[in-house]
Amino acid sequence: MKDEHLQDAFTSWVDMSRDSQGLLAYNARLKEVLDEEAFINEAKLREEAANLKLEAKKDQWIKQGVEQTARRLLKMKMDEKAVAEGTGLTIERVKEIKKEMNL
């Protein structure tokens, strides 16, 4: 083997595996390392899921804000086309909102 660290690790593993106590210690440490790695990976996945959930909420809040603005403009008797252009909503959605408002 060319890598000295890898060679040292392999030699240490061979030495430890010769006696049962060394093998038990090696297996215990291996389990500890793998458990720690799994814990870290799970924490990362949970964080990613939380971020995705937050992004979805932000999008929902933005949409609600835009629709609330459209309602205010419609209450002010602004025409549907102007409301659609001003808010970025489709004319169909503006008409739906207007219908919901009974205007």
C-alpha cells in the first residue's frame, strides 16, 4: 500500500483482531463512529426538511399578501385588468377573488 496512514490503520486493525478484547474494542468504536455519522446525517435531513417547509410557507404568505392587495384594489373599484397587472395575478384569479367578495 502506498498510503502510510492507510497501511498503519490496516496494521492496527490486524493487530487488534488477533485478540478478542481488541476486536470488541474495535467493533465498539466502529459502532460509535457509525452512530455519530447517522445522527449527523439525520440532523442534516431534518434541517433540509424544515427549510423546505419554511420556503413553502413563505410562498403561501406571499400569495396571500398579493391576493389581499387584489381585494383592496377591487374594493377601491379598480378594474380587473389593472388589478391583474398590478398584482401579477391572472385575470381569471382576479375574477375569482371578485366573485368571492360578491362584488
